[in-house]
Amino acid sequence: MGNTNSNQFNLGALGQLSQLQTNGESTYGTLDAPDLPTFLTDNPTPNGYPWSTMNTRTNYYQDHPNTGVIRKYDFTVNRAKIAPDGYELSTILVNGQFPAPLIEANWGDTIQVTVHNELEDEGLSLHWHGILQKNMPWEDGVPGVTQCPIAPGQSYTYSFVADLYGTSWYHSHYSAQYLAGLFGPLVIYGPQERKDYDIDVGPILLSDWYHKEYFDLVEEIMTPGAPGIVFSDSNLINGKMNFNCSSVQPGDKTPCKNNAGISKFRFRRGKVHRLRLINPSAEAIQRFSIDGHTMTVIANDFVPVEPYNTKVVTLGIGQRTDVLVKGNGKLESYWMRSNISANCSLARAHDALAAIYYDNANPKKEPKSKPWNIPDPATCANDDLSMTRPLMKLPLPPADKTIELDISSFKNASNITLWSLGGVAARTNYNSPTLLLSKLGNHTFDKEWNVINTGKAKSVRVVINNKTPVAHPMHLHGFNMYVLHEGLGDWDGTIINEHNPQRRDVVQIRGRGHLVIQFDAGSNPGVWPFHCHIAWHVSAGLLAQFLTNPDQVEKLRIPNVVAETCRQWGHWTLSNIPAQIDSGL
């Protein structure tokens, strides 16, 4: 973090573009963005809380409240030109907003989101990252796996239970579409160990940003002879940052404005603030810090942890970290920083800044604070596993099945760079979702689909060996993984914190390293993707599908609307050829 110099940016604290020009109808990044409540109070609260007597020690994998409350959202998805960093770009907006609107609920509520696809020639889906979707895997939102894409001009209503609590996000899982702007925060209010903060500042999204269309970038990496790599152009905090317009490519006539404007936050002196950090990037590992302030980590992904202090939080793609920050700064304003790790990610502009203003400090003045002098360790890894102990303790169960998967990269017969997991560079079929076929009793699939049938196994251990020099954020749908071990080289059999191992839904694996995870496959019948969350890697095949408890999958009562969505998609593809040149995810 020590090499970030705010003077390299011509920041312009006022900003030269309006909020409408940079972020549409969104209030993110402005001082008008509201603080969040402790929980939503518009429904009955037995014993004072929507979750009644359940607390942080309740086993949320086995039990959650049933509040009977339905939180309804209506999303219209279309395109418009905005300039989040000053460079004008056709961006996918939800209800006219980038980032997409906040979804919030109490633990145990039902969330219903009706999605209207007003894109001209693109399918879409929405994935609710980290939600377990127990007994309703068809709501996971993965085209070719759990559903067909929502066709242009059509709508679909997702309905799922807020079965975990904490901070997450939602995003398109249709190819690399989410990096065009189709992502937003998801906050589920739940019990706390103790009320140790005063103000919930809300979501802080740390995202790399590209000045090319996502399809053009996918086409670039999937071109014969191409190296399979692309570089991001900017780094954003809550959808804002300033791009240096003098660095645009020669001949590029795209409108570009310097000093577009940065995100701003308000701190109260003497108060403790909760920040919900989210990394919705396409490729970037983010290193987050606040000048002059130490952070206390209280949750990783959807898992509350025993608090620990740090000056820098590292987030792989898809990961979330909740931190507490004391308002004890001596200056009136400070820089908030998120830096793309230069050793781990491909970026032309690594640094993002936002401004924090105390109380009545003038938001037109730039902070003068200095960064922490903490060099990037270049490990491309998360915090040491010994530091992250879940509050709700769970001992590691015995594994009744072990799977070993290698991550590799290779050139296929067409000279296209692909990524493989377990020897397969995977590809899905948008018209034939794996889940729907499995429901009909088909449990054997083409090798290219990379379906791994775990049978009746209750708990499955997976040993991943990364044969490449590149780190990967590995995400498992439908479960929180027990993280047994990670490090360089081969696994030596050691398990960290066996009596209460770390759990989360995205874990970094180092280049030339190993990652050992375990998940309770028998607890959630379905078809669950396991993939690298680097958009370009999953596009090029780095994914598998775990088919869990297939006998029970056949008994799932999948609503007719799921099949109807496939019929609508099939009808649209009769006269429109979907440009699926990648894995589909």
C-alpha cells in the first residue's frame, strides 16, 4: 500500500461530471447514500428481533428463522451510456443504476426479484452469490446449469430464502456480462455477537473496470493464437474513480472527461463504523485500506469470525469482508484506498481512491493523509487460516469421498488458450441446463460439461493442485466450504483448525500451490458450479459442476416457470443465434 500517491491523480474533489452522468440514478459514492439499519423493522419482531432467540451461535446451515416476510424487488435491465471514471461506455444498468440497487432483507425473509430483460440481443441471469438455495437449486441463477437464460423481452421472478446473514452481492452469470455493470450489493441483517458498532456505512464495492465491451474481451481471449489475457483500465470504489483521459489509445474518439469524481463517505468522530467490503471485479485482487485507521475484521463472506485487527484487507474476486473502523482520526479527512495487486492481477491503472470526511468537514477539499507503508506480500493469498476462526464453531466432519482436481492451462487444437479443472475445459449448454436433465434421471453427461457426481456422499473433500503460476479465487455454489489447508507446492496432509476450520464460499489458491476444501454435499441436493471467479478463466473453461445426491434431485419440485423460461429462450434462439463463444459462465 505504501507506493500509492494520491498526487498522481488529478482528483478534483468536486468532480466534473454529475452523478447522473457517472452512475445513473444510483446514490452510491455520494454523501446522500443512506446508512444502513441494524435490521428492517417493518415486520413483527418476536423478542425484539426478526430472528427471535436465534443468535450468532445458531447453526445456520441447519436452522434459520421463517419470518413469513416477502421482500419484493422489480428490476428492469437495459443499457445506457454513462462514464463511471470519465470514459463514456455502454453500461448495463438495473433500474437506471450502476452499481445495481441494494437488496436488503432480514435473516429468514423470502426475497423475490422480478427481472425484466430489456437488452436487445443478450440473454441474462442473476446469481445470488453465497445464498445456499437449499431445496431450491433452480433459483441459483446459472444459465446452462440451473436455468436457461432469460430471453430478451422476457421476465423471470427469482424467489429464495435469505438463509444466511451478512454481506454479499448479486451478478449476472451469463458469460462475462457482469463486468459490463450488472452487479449490486446484497445485505441480510442478522444477529450480532454484541452491538459493537454505531453506524453501518453500508456496501463498499471495489471493482476493476474495462473500457471495452465484455463480449469483445471474451472474443479477444478466445481468439486462436491469443495469449488469453486482457488488462483492466480503471479501478472503482462504489462505481467511481478518475481516469486519465490522456492515456486513451490513439485514434479512440470516445468522449472522456478528466476529474469525473470520486466516492465520498462521512465518518462521525468517536463512533465505530461498519464497512461491508465487496470485490465484484472481473480479474483483480483488491487490497483495501484507510489511511491512519486500523480495521477490525468481523466476517469473511457469510461467516462471522472472531474479531482480529489489520491495516490491509485482501479480497479475491467474489469475496466479502466486514470490518469495524473507529472514528478516531485526528485529521478532518482521509483517503480510502483500494489497490489492485500488481503482482497478482493485470491492470493498467491499479489504484482507486475515495474520500472520508469527518462530521462537518468540507467535502470539496481533498484529504492530505498518507498511506500505510505496507508492501504487497505478492502471495496472492488471503489472510492466514490460523487467524480466521468462525464464531459459530463446527468441527470438521469425516470425509466419505475425496476428489483430486488439477488446474491447468493449455492450447487446444484451434490454438485457443483454455483453462481446465480436473483435465476438462468445461462448457455448458444454455438450452439444456444440467439440473433439469438430472431431475429427469439423466445423471451421465458429455465430458465437456465436467459434471462430477458425488452420489450419496455426505461430506466431500476436494484437493486442488494448481499447476499454473497464476492464483485463482475458487468459488463453490450452494455451500460454505471448510478450508482445510492452502499453500505452495503439494499438500502434506496438515489441517488447520480441525476443530473449527475457516468456512467461506470463495478461497484463493496460490500459483503453483494447493487448496484443500470440504463441503457437506449430502445436505443440499442439486447441481452446483465450482469455478474460478476470474471472468476470463471461467469463460475459458475453469469450472466443474458437482451433482450432489442425485436421487434426491429427481424428487425436487421444480416450478413450471423454469421450463417455460427454457421454452422462451428456445423460441428466441430460433431466429437469433446466441453468441456463446465461451463456457457460458
